Amino acid sequence: MKDARYAWLVVAMLWLVFLLNYLDRQVIFALFPLLRTGLKLQDYQLGLIPTAFLWVYAACSPLGGYLADRLGRKRMIVLSLVVWSLISVAIGAVRSYPQMLAAVALMGVSEACYLPAGLALVAEYHGDRTRSLATGLHQSGSYFGMVVGGLGGGWIGEHYGWRPVFILLGGLGVVYGVVVMFGLRAKGEMRADSNSVGAGAFFAAVGELISLPGFLKLTLVFSAMSMANWVLYAWMPLYLY
């Protein structure tokens, strides 16, 4: 009974991590009008901000999952959360457009390391009877993050400027990273040996995934859906403004 309660506590802790994950990445879209004025940007420059994040995120996601399998999921979750939160604070202090692009790209690296590890940890703590529900609840954290990031971030930006938004979110993430570090327990993780880490092992794992029936089709379908989603995420706030 105690283990069952803790399994749901894991979902609750990771739900908040996923919430912060999407808060930090989505809030910037609600602040596009302020960024355009504050940094004197044109529309194509605004468009490059989420583009830099997405390309880096896409490239680093497989590596993040691979490292989580080898080096430990809890370790990867805590490290990812703290690093992207510190980068969020740094975004609040940027003074130029190149600095903004570099910071957002680095956020893509750190945030890409969370989701594979988070989903794997949820799956480890929940069996066939509860795994789908646990995964669905965890996933809802991302949508709450979109809503809260757009509404709350837009309100704070309108009243206090866009910089405090990133500094506040980053500070909250660092504090919560400490909570997760002491509250989250790893389960069933194997220690990596010298033969399981490296370029050869990574490409062998990728080849194994590609050989799975339906893997490439699912990847293409999700990619198409994500392209449509991100067009709306990125440009709708500026359009409404």
C-alpha cells in the first residue's frame, strides 16, 4: 500500500516538473509583442527564437533518452530541471538578440533531457493496471503549463515587463529541483558499464528502435502534428495582439 501511494506521489512530483518544463518554453510566445519592442526585433527574428529551441530539442531528445537509460533517470530529471531553470533566469538578463538565441537553444538541450527520463520513471512505478492513467495524468502537466504560461506570463509581462517572468519561473524551478532531488527515488536502474556508453552503443540503440514495426510511421505522424501545433503556439498571441 505504501509503495502504491508513493507511485502516485512520483506522478505528482513529475507533473509539476512537466508543468515547469512547458511554462518555461511556452511563456515566451505570450511575450512576443514585448520582446519585439524591447529588443527591437522583426518578425523573422521572433520566428527564429522558437526555431532555435525546436531544432536543438529535436536533435538532443534521442541523446537525452539514451543518457537517462545509462546514467540514471532521477539524475537526468533533476539535472535537466535545474539547468533549464538557470537558463530561464539567464534569459531574463539577456541584452541582445544573439544572447537570446543562444539561451533559448541551450534551454532546448536541457529540456530535451527531461521527457524521456520522466516517462520512463512513470512507467517503472506503474504496472499494466495503472500505467496508462499515470501517463495521462503526467501528460496533463504540459497542457496546464501552456495555459498558465500564456495567461500568467502575459499578465506579469504586461504589468511588470518580460524580464521578471523568466527570472521568477527560473527561480521557482531551481527551488523545486532541490525538492525533487530529495523527494524522488530511482527504481530499477542499472549501472552503465564501459561497453554500454559511447557512439557505437548509441547508434546500435537507434538502429534497434528504427527496426520496430510502426516506429517510423508514428514518428512522422507526431512530427506533422507538432508542426501544426507550434505554428499556433508561436504566432497566435502576436496575431491576437
